[in-house]
Amino acid sequence: MRWRRVALLVVAFSLMGGSLLFADSASQKVKTLLNGRELEDGGYMIDGKTYIPVRELEGLIEYDDSTKTVKYYKPNVHMFLFTDEAVFGDIKKTGKLKFNVFSQIDNLRTDISAVRVSITAPDGASKVIQTSDIKEQRDNFWFRTEDYTYDFKSAGKYTVGFYMKPSGGSDFTLVSEKSINVLK
């Protein structure tokens, strides 16, 4: 009687192990790049299709547990950087520079509570340029930062990021980026 139980357990575990090996071969973790930047969680290849976590797509996400529905919103955000003299994107290594970031946001189909603009240096150091609460909900609006002085110490690619905080959310989400090339 005891040997039948042992045999049954051996067969059951063998079938489970084979199923796990089959499932592992049907799905494969893959390195995923979005605009040249590697996604932290990567992606999965399942039956010839690539799946990536929606939180990696630089948009606003809402999850409704009662309907098991994920809603993804990607507003259009256009940014340009300007000084008193001109709009810029490429600049010579000048040291400190006073500038503003002007952002036009449209196609915003969810409520947000705040926006943030920050700058990231080539070495990865990031500084917040400005954070502002959003009081009136609209599907399109303009946002201009106050004058901001930044020390462009080294040549390389700097990134200005535009972030939004969903209403009821606690974290800011990156929704758009603009590059500044600081030339030698």
C-alpha cells in the first residue's frame, strides 16, 4: 500500500516538472530597449509575441481591480527650452545658464494632481527644476517653469524630463523627455 502512494507521488511530481519545463520553454525573458534605453523589467517572448510591463511605457496607468482593467494614458507633451535670447537644444559648454522649460500638454484623458520638470546630467545626477500642483483638470494646458539656473559643468547629453502625478497616486510618472547636447 505504501509503495503505491510513493509511486503515485513520483508520477505526480514528474508530470508537474515536465509541465514547468514546457511552460518555461514557451515563455522567454528578453532584453527590451525603448528609445535606446533598456527597460528595467525587460520583456517576455511568449508564442512569438513580445510582452512588456505597461508601467515601462512612460505613460499614466490606472488599474481597476473590480473589472480587472488596466487603463493606459499617454498624453502628448511637447517641450522646448529657452533663454532670454533664444530657443536652444544644443549649447556650448558655458557653465551656468538661466533658462525656462515651456511645455504644451494635450490629449490628457485622465486627472492629474501635479506636474514636475527635472534635469538629469550625463553622470545620472538629477535635480528638480519645478513641481506644481494642478488645480483645474483639462485635457490640454501649457506649463512654463520659473527661471532656473543650471551649471552645465561637462559636455554630454542632458535630459529634461516631464513628469505627472495621477490624481489619487503617490508617485510621479515620466511622460516625456527632451535632450540637451552640451558641446565641448
